[in-house]
Amino acid sequence: MVANDGLKGPGNEVKVAHSVVNGHPEEPALNPIQATAAYKNKNPVAYDLSKQYFDTPRRLKIVVAGAGCSALDLAHQVETGGLKNIDLQILEKNAGLGGTWYENRYPGCACDIPAHNYLFTWAPNPNWSSFYVSAPEILEYLEDVAEKFHLTKYITTRRKVIGAKWVEEKQKWEVLSRRTDGRRNVISADGVTSGEVGEDLIEECDIFINASGFFNNWRWPNTPGRESYQGTMVHSADYQPSIDLRGKRVAVIGNGSSGIQVTAAVQKVAAHMTVFIRHPTWVTSNMGSRFIPPGKKNFCFDSEQKNKWIENPKEYLEYRKEVEKELNFRFPLFIRDTPQQAMAKEFTIKDMTSRLAGKPELQTTLLPDFAVGCRRPTPGTGYLEALCADNTELVWGELESFTKTGIKSAGDGRERDFDVIIAATGFDMSFVPRWPIVGRNGVDLQKEWAKDPACYMSAIAKDMPNYFVYLGPGSPVGHGSLITSIERITLYICDIVTKLQRENYTSFTLKPGKVEAYQSQMMAWLDKTVWGDSCQSSFKNGTVTGALHAFHPGSRLHYFELLRRHRYEDFDWTSGCPEPELDYAWFNNGFLGHELETDITADPTWYLDQEDTILSAFPGDVKA
């Protein structure tokens, strides 16, 4: 026999050489370091664990639905070792990655968060062209990040998830996906099969993550006659850049975030534009406005500034931190009766009134009576100016019907003809999954959330073992960059997955009553926010009085801190060994890996770190 050589095998177990007798490998004598003899015939899982170093993560497979920002951030953790020993597969229904920024290409599509704060913290970009950037530039950034950090190998495009089921006996998820035909934008809505071409596959995995987002399940106007219109009609979320608006009569429906951006862009090229809106909205100052030169709504960074940041990363970080501070300090304006709310309303009234001077009648009709922030605050660069333009008509109220040639409005009963109709009517923000997700005891999350979309930490659902969702109900969507929130959720997911890997758990689920208690706290706190005011809002899934399922009960900094404080006691954990006496089989072979390595790279005396405290602990002269 050859003594233990201290090397690790593929499974991180201690590797022992075997001698050969008469041409056959000799059964090796049990090495005390290699395994725990008592487990050999008791439980194969415990026996295998006893061959491994302490904290060895067992191999798990994760399947993710969607290849947007959330999936890219998780892939980065896998690629860089934040999550070890993971087989990751990301299934994307479209022909390319990028999620929201791949799909949304309407005129004027941009992000209203300052560009240098709308990025991954691990992939800073001093080369942004301007303070606010357009959708194509953001998509280019995401594609570059995926290439630079070697993340594309985890992504399978043209694979649309259409269902998932938890198999209790296996402690696994079965994820059903269907191949799509390669079109640029595959519709993500329950029951819609356009773009699907069959060839179903089932992926078995330990962890299933829904990263499909909510800005891709678009909503058409609830107006009869849409199929009868014979011109060009398109939803802003499925806009075709090939559409030529020059010299055309264009209708824009909606004044949410996308409608505001579309209106500002279309007015510049259309012969005539009619904007249909039902409710007034606040058009606010730009986020991070103190970093923009006076009199400007946006500005471009010159090569000198970009090079300065490239050469001085510390200075670039400080700039980003200053902008981020302003975004974080805005949160009190979302609380009723705060000085910040009063100041925001006073400033916005003055700003909007000034910008609407070209059409004084709009100064009374377009300014809301609800609080600033009840609807998502939208900077709307150029929007108010577009409404005041000579080639723009604003029509209030409901639509009665679509006609062969245009739209008939309910308010004045007039029928107006258009060459192009753009429906900027938003998305289904109900949080209901677009496909069945069947968890423990046959519970279907799609059906449950259709009744009450309740979540824990915006990431974990009731009766769904080993399931996570990014930016589910109760997310900090009201302010700040969502990418930063995504990163914190990823770290939270990584911590729970690592616990499964290292402590011999096959699954986790929330304990009974935890989601209900979480929702109770959430709704009680949100009652004091302006989000609950009487306004139609995407935050309330397009309603005026709907429940505030979208929001976290606190600031985003509050949310980030909660994600760092793991309440593992809120979960039930299923052990990989059913025998109670094997609950601690995850102690492994009793050694840390570096203890048996000949080339020690870790410090085995890490606990001796009080080198400068001896004099303060024992003052006075040292006696002989």
C-alpha cells in the first residue's frame, strides 16, 4: 500500500493510491483520514461525505429562466468562484441576451437612472457616452460584459421555459422548455405560442431560478376593434426599428415611462402626432440633476473625461458613489407629509408650469393632484416640450374603439385617422409567472399568485423548495438602480445555495406562516407611502386602488441590509441523510483542505492576529 499522499481527487476527497495483486487492484485498507468506517454500510451519502474535506461544496445544477441582467450577475458568481461546483444553464427564449434591453427598442428608449450607476459594480464602464444612455448602448454594454467575463457559455438561446415541477422523491426540479424559431422577440405571456416550434426538453436540476423579469409581458389597450385597423400598429415593447415615421400621422397611446419617451422622440419626425392619455402624471427633474450642467437635461462625456476616469479608477469610483448617494437620499420623498415630499411637489409644479408655457391650457390639466412618486417619477426629457409643439394634439380620456383607419375616442366621439399607432400601454406587472410552476404538494405558483402575489424578501415563494425569483413581489423597485438590487439578491441566493452544498441539505422551504407574516409587515408599512395614493400606476398593475405588492417595506438600503442578515431559522431544511443521528455528517473527514496539503497556501494560524494589542493589554514595564 501507498500511504495517503495528501492529494485531492475530483470530488475533493483525499486521494489514496492502490497496490495491484495478480493484475487486480487490491481493496485498500481504510485510511482514518480518508473515511469514517462506521458509515460504510450505514448510509452511502454520509460515507461519501466522510471522504471529503470540511466545507467541500457538493455539485449542484441550477437552471435559470431568462438571460437578462439577473442571469448575467449569477453567471458571474459561478464563473469567478462566488458559487463553486455549480453546473449552470440559462435558458433564453429570444435569439440574444439582454432581457429588457434586448426586447425594448422603441423610439427614445433609454434608462432614466444615471448611466454610471446603471451597471454591474464588478464591470464599471468609464466609456458611457452620456449621463443618461439609450437602450442600444445598454444592450451593447451587457453583450460586452458577457463576452469579456466569459458568461455566454452558460446561456442557451432560443429556449423558452414553459413549465416547471418539483419532484419530491428526487428532490429535484424538472424544467420544461421549448425551442423557438429565432425571431428577435418571442412573446412571453401565458397561452401565447407564437415563435414556438416544438422540440420540448426537460432539464432536471437542484435549483430553479425565475429571472424572466416583468418588462417583457406587454399589455395591449383593452379597446375593441384592434384587429380591424389596417395601418401599422405596434406595441412599444415590440417596436420594429424599420418602421419609418417621417411625414406620417402617428398616434401614441399612454403616458407611462415608455409613453413619455416615445412621445418625445416621435414628435421630432412625425408630420402630426396625437397623444392619447387617461390620467395626468408628474414629469420630474432628472435623477442626479446636480451633476448635470445648468440648463441641460442630459450631456455627453468627452474623451478627456473618459480618459481621466480610466487613468484614475479611484476618482471614477468616487464620482459613482456621489451620484449613488443622491439616489439613495431621495427615498424620504416617497413618504407622505415629509419635507422632501413637499419640496419635490413644489419644485415639480414650478418646473412643469414653466415648460408648458407654450400651451397654458395644459398647465391645469396635466398637473396631477396626487403626490409626486405615486406613479414612477419619470424625468421625461423633451416630453412636455413635445406636447407643446404645433404638430402635437393631446386627447384625454378612454378610447372607444379602433377603426379600419384609426381611433375613435370616447370623450369627444371623434374618429381620427393614422398611418401608425404605437401602443405604449405598459406591461402585466401582476408578478404571476407566465407558465405553471408546481411546487410541493401540487401547489401551482401561477394560480396562487394570480390570487395573491406574496413573497419573502422578494426572492422566495411559499411551498416552492429550492426556488428563487429575482425582483418578485416586495422589491425595491421604487427608486435607484435595479442592477444594484439584483447584485444583492444574487449574493443572498449564493449564500443559501452554499449552505445547501456544504451542510448536506437537499432542499429548503419557508416555514408555515412566514410569508403571511412578511406580507403583514409589508402592507402595514407601505400604508404611509405615497405609492398608495389615488393614481393609476404600473406599481399597482395598472390600477388606481390595487394592492402595493410591488414594493419593499423600506428603503433600498434597508433591503440590502436585510439580505445580509440571513434568518435561516425561517426555513425548513431537508437533510441528505434521513437518519437523525447523521444530521452532522457534513462535518466531513474532520480536516480543512489546507491542513493536509504539502504546499500550504492558506494561513493555518489565522486566529493569531492581535500583534499590536499586547502592550495595551499588559501596561507597564515587563518584569524579569
